[in-house]
Amino acid sequence: MCRLEKSERKREMGSGLVKGGVEKHSKSSSSRMKLWMIRATTSVLLWTCIVQLTAIGETWGPRVLTVWPPCFNRESDTASAVVQDKVPAVPARVLPPKRVYKNNGYLMVSCNGGLNQMRAAICDMVAIARYLNVTLIVPELDKTSFWADPSEFQDIFDVDHFITSLRDEVRILKELPPRLKKRVEMGRVLSMPPISWSDISYYHNQILPLVQKYKVVHLNRTDARLANNGQPLEIQKLRCRVNFSALRFTSQIEDLGKRVIKLLRQNGPFLVLHLRYEMDMLAFSGCTQGCNKEEVEELTRMRYAYPWWKEKIINSDLKRKDGLCPLTPEETALILRALDIDPNMQIYIAAGEIYGGERRMANLAKAYPKLVRKETLLEPSDLRFFQNHSSQMAALDYLVSLESDIFVPTYDGNMAKVVEGHRRFLGYKKTILLERKLLVDLIDQYSNGSLTWDEFSAAVKESHADRMGGPTNRLVIPDKPKEEDYFYSNPEECLQTSSFDPLSST
């Protein structure tokens, strides 16, 4: 009996264990099923959200990724809009479309002279390359002139901007394709100077056939090679577009120029005086007014030392009376006073080292005590990278000259002319164009007592009333291109008028 009861208990216990195991297994399967359903539902919801966000990506996408709250309430959305308004939007740079044309060959260019002489030449060469349908190689800058500046194009100008901003006009490469580059390295290239002041038809009739024959032509002197006048309007306006838009200085030069301008503006208006009284200018021109005997001998030796300065024997007095010499610092002080330039005005000297130093600057410094230069406004460390790079230093002066309230050049060299034209383009900013031949005669009369100060001052003002950089027609002398007005000093085809906008397409 007892054995039977024990057997019954064991079967019941075994049956209970089996039933409990089944129940536990059933509960576990149910839990896993619920978990799977939750995960599946969540995945579907997330996928739906992603699809919806993708569908309205440009409208909601950036806001969801950067500022999540706007998705949920209007108040947060308004706050986000305020925050975004405070952050200036950076517009995407839109490149002009590439101009498609049959390439007739490649044009290499070696510029000569100082910064602004090379600047004008670059503008001319771009126009010529475009007209001939050739590929222009980024111009090589002069490293052998008096200044011996080792700067490359990309050290002064933003080369990438230069190339891309003009790609709808002309194809520009930083260097020749390898096969042609090797040919040039072997000396198998036609190198020549084009004829000065040539009409654009000269390049079509004389230069283009050479490019087509040799595939590469190297123009080794490029200053004043394109005529000032008589060119098609689209050529003239392209010269302006290169000068005023495509030739942008490097960010390093631009930033430092802005710093100088800011320092000047903190102290009120300022006048830029392009005082072209440096040693090279005086040696080249033979102008020695106010120099002592030793200085005259030094300047003469220097003139004979440079074989490309062809004029050797020069009568300084005659040249001065003809108005062909830069005004001296002493003469400049008299003229500024006669024009009633405020003695308290800042005078920024845009020039290299003035020949004769403080001795020659004494009268000007006495009349205008607020004389400054980039070297006095900036720390030596700011200009360290510009030392022995005269073109980069000239670029700083160029930027400051453009922004000045008044610009006064004492000689009509390349910088004076190009800055004059650029200031006209910027809205006819005041530029006092000194009539040196008349002025030296008035100065001599005042110095010998023939004129009183009031008479002298009145004569200077009257003679310059219409020489302040305002609108005027460019002087055209068909048979004497060297004597007519320079295109870049008055690019009237590109200036703001009622008939057309600057640089607009024709």
C-alpha cells in the first residue's frame, strides 16, 4: 500500500515538473515575441521618419540636424530663426561657365618693370589671348629689373581667382602641358617682343599665325604693347574686368592693407602722397634739383651702370622746366599748402626710401607733422615677409591709395596712372593731377619774389580746378600713341555713365 502511494506521489511530482516546465517555456516564448514586435514596430517607425525627412530634406533636414527643437514647437522655431539671422550666410561662389572654343595654341608672357607696369601688361595679354582664342599661361613677373623682386605671380595675386574668374573669356593654365613644357625647356620655342602700341589686328595678323605654326609663342616684353584707343569695345571692357576684378591681391596682402587703412581711419581722413623721389627715379630721369654734389655724382654713376637706361647725358634744369621731373619734397610742401590742404591732415607717404632722407623731408614734415608710412604704422614683424619684395610693398601702397580721401602723385609714373584710373572707376574719387610744368614756373616766380603767397596760391588753385580726377575724355593722338592719354589712367569705356554699367556685357 505504501509503495503504491509513493509511486503515485512520484508520478504527480513528475507530472507537475513537466507542466511547470511547459508553462515557463510558454511564458519565455511570449516575452521574446513581444520584444520582437516592439523592435519591429520601432524599426518601421524610424524608417518612416527617415523616408519623410529625406523627402523634405532641404526644407527640414538642416534644421533637424542642427537645431532639433524647431520640429516640436513654434516658440523654439522663432528662437532658432533669431539665432540663424545673427550668423551671416556665406554665399556659395558661383563660377562663370567655361568658354568653349577651338584652342589655337599657347601664349607665354614675361612681364617687365614694376608692379603697375606689369599689372597693365597682364590685362593687355589676357585681352589678346581671348581675341586670338589661345590658352594663356599664368604670366611670369620681372625679376631682373632695378628692384630685383623674386616674387612669383602667386606671391602677389590670387592666382586661383585670376584663373576661375576669367574662365568664361579665356582658358588660363598655371603651366604648359608636359609635352610642350619639355619643348620649351629644350629651347624650342619662339620668343619675341611684340611691337609697342599695336592695334589688336596686329596680333590677329602677325602673332596668331606664329602661334598656329609653333603651338607656343613667348612674348618677352609686354609693357605698352596694346594701343590705348581704337580698340573694339569688348576688348577695352575686358582689360577693365581683368584690372578691377580678376587681379586680386593675395589674402596676406589684402589683410595687411586693411589693417593699415583701419589705423589711418581711426584718426580721421587721410591723403596719400605718392612721392616719387626715390634713388632709382632720380637716376633714371636725371632730375637732381636740390641734391648736393656728391648725390649728383652718385645718381649719374647709377644711370650709367644700367645699360637699358638709354638716356645718359641729361640737363636736369631743362628737364625740370619741361615738367619731366618729379616734384621734390620741398616743392610738394609748397603745393599742398597752396591748395589749402589742412596742416592737421594725415599724409601717408606711398613710396620707397626718399633720397636724401630726413634732410629732404624736413620742409614737408614741418608743414604737415602727421606724416606716416606703412613702416611707422606697422610693427617690423608685420612687414618681415615683405622685405626685399618691392612689388609686394607696392601692392600695400596701392590698396591704401585706392581708399584715401585724396590721392596726390608727384610724378605721372605707372602707379600714379593706374591708381588714377582705378579711383575713377570707384566713383571719381578725388585725385589731384599736378601740372608740373606750370607748377615749377610758379614756384620759381614765388621763390624769386615775383609772386606773393596769395598770388601763388590763387594761381595754383585756379590751374588745378579741373584736375581733380573727374570725368573727362581721354586724349587721342593717332600718330603719337606715346603722347596720348594712357588707357589705364582713364578707362572711360568702363566708367559709370548713363549709357552703360561698368563691365557689363556688350
